[in-house]
Amino acid sequence: MRYLTWLLRILLFVALLGFAMKNNEIVTLRYLFGYEWQTPLVVALFGFLVLGVVLGMLAMLDTVVRLRSDLAHARAQPQFNQSGRSAENQTDISEHSS
């Protein structure tokens, strides 16, 4: 399995390297107020990919923080079994009844 993983990594690297070598033409990106940026196409594509990933992670940040907080609160509360008793009380009762 480890060899298959490395083979897939190498194939992906070769495919991305080929993509980068085929798309090395200079492109001009024009922004507002007359600002222009000239860069190879592959650099522009990679830059906007990274920008999109960062913006997506920032968009999820609020949800992730809220869910972690909810999970921490849920773990702090005692757990109840089907009889309505907390798991801590159930072990105390079974120890005393012996």
C-alpha cells in the first residue's frame, strides 16, 4: 500500500510539473485604477487557488469554532443512560449495592 501511495504521489507531481511547463506564457492581469500584473499563467493560477483555499478556510472558521465549543460543553456535562441516571451515579450505586 505504501508503494502505491508513493507511485500516485510521483504521478501527480509529474502531471502538475507538465501542466506548469505547458502554461508558462506571460499573462497580464489588469485591476482597477490602471494597475497591471504580468506573471506566468501557472503562477497566477496557483496564486488564485491558494487565495480561494484561504478564503474558504476563513469562511468555515466561525462554524468550526462554534462546533468545537459545543463539543467541549457536551463533554463537560454528565452522560445519562436510558434509566435517566448519570453514568457516574450508576457506578456509585452498583458499588454500594455489592
